[in-house]
Amino acid sequence: MAAGRSEPTEFEFQLLGPVTVVAAGRERALSGTKQRTLLAALLLARGALVLDSQLIGVLWGDQAPATVGAQLYTHASRIRGRLGAGLGLVRQSTGYRLRPVEHRCDAVEFARLAAEGHDALRAGRYAAAATRLRDALGWWRGPALADVTDLLRDAEVAALDEARMAALEGRIEAELALGEHLRLVPELSGLVRREPLRERLRVLLMTAFYRSGRRAAALECFAEGRRTLGEELGVDPGEALLAAQRAVLRGDQLRPGARLAGAGVGP
């Protein structure tokens, strides 16, 4: 169980990895991709009504069968039968919703803790920011929505992954401000290799290099980023990378606790 979690509730829904339902400490398996997709789509709506047309879109796309209404009703009924009336899955007008009862969803907990962490980072409360963002990231168990339809993944995963990366960058920025640059160099180096076009990560790596006494490595990191952006996207470095280069060249903001120009704080 990740840090920052409250006491167990009737259901715990997990979307940040394979879609999983835990009830009374036991995993409850759902039968098939479409049931997992239907439940995930309703959870992502956070209590709002999801129209039949929206659910059909993520379940079947433009390949909906002639009996699509009946099949949607059957999938919803089987979810209720598997998880019980306490789930709060209700039919309303032309759609379905999950009533906001005492359940817990990892995507909601992640978003709550990440928002608190970003707020603390903006306020300069670096220890609190690092703790909240670490706790937020602890809810992830693997690729989000790993076993739903491609249609739902295509609609939702990019935003979830971007939120995760922003939380990761925020956690690293907070830890840099706390003077942990030496420890962070290997992690940041690996992240930049995996995400070479992500400029904020490169700014953070430049910061870690420079505060570790590795000015040449910081400047080479910038040069590599400029080459990669030009070759892959045909663009010049953004203002954040340029500001970081200027700060390194001038010797600005070297002390732990000071933020390198252009690092940003995320959402």
C-alpha cells in the first residue's frame, strides 16, 4: 500500500496499472476487456453521468453491433452482479454513472496528492512537495489502463502519463532544491535517455550536473538537447533550456535550495 493512503474502504479501484477491484482486502476479477473498460470509463468520470454514446465509443468504436444497447446493459449488469449493490452503479436517462460513495480510486488519489505537491513546490515548501509527489507516484503500479480497449487507452492514457511525468519532474525539482543533486544525477541521466525531447527533464539534469561541479557535462547536456530537438522535431530549444544554459554560463544560482532559471514547477 502506497504512503499517504487512508484506511481501507469498501472498494479500492486501481487504474494506474491493470484495472483491478479490491473489496474487503480481496481482489475481485472482472470478466473480459469490455467489463474492465466500462468500469474504468465510469471511474474516470468521477461520478458524472457517462452517456451511452460515449461508452459505446470506447467499447466498440465504429464497430458497434446491432444489439449494442442490450450488450451495454448486460456488461453493466454483470459488473453489478460481480461487485454487488454497494458499487453504486446506476442507470440514469441515457447513460450510467457511479454514485460518489465511500470508494477509493488510485487515479483520484494520485491527482489529489500530485496537486498538493505542486502547490507546495510553488510555495517553496520543498520537503512537503517531495513527500506529496513521492506519495502520489507510489500509486502507480505500471502502465495505466493496461488491460482495457485500445479505444479507451487512446482517449485517456496520454493525459494520465503526462500527469505522472509532471509529478516526477516536480518531485525531482523539490529534491534538487533540498540539495540532493549528487544522488539525482543517475536517475535524471536515465530519464533523459528515455525522454530525450522532454526539455524540463534536461533542465533538471543540467541543474544536477552543475551543482555537482560538472559544468562541462551541463553544457554538453544542453548541446545534446539542441541537436536532438533539431534532428527530431526541426525546432530550436525552448526558453527553459536557453535560460538554463545562460545560468550555467554565468554561474548563476549554484546553491542547493535555489532554482535554476527555467525549471518551472509543473501544473
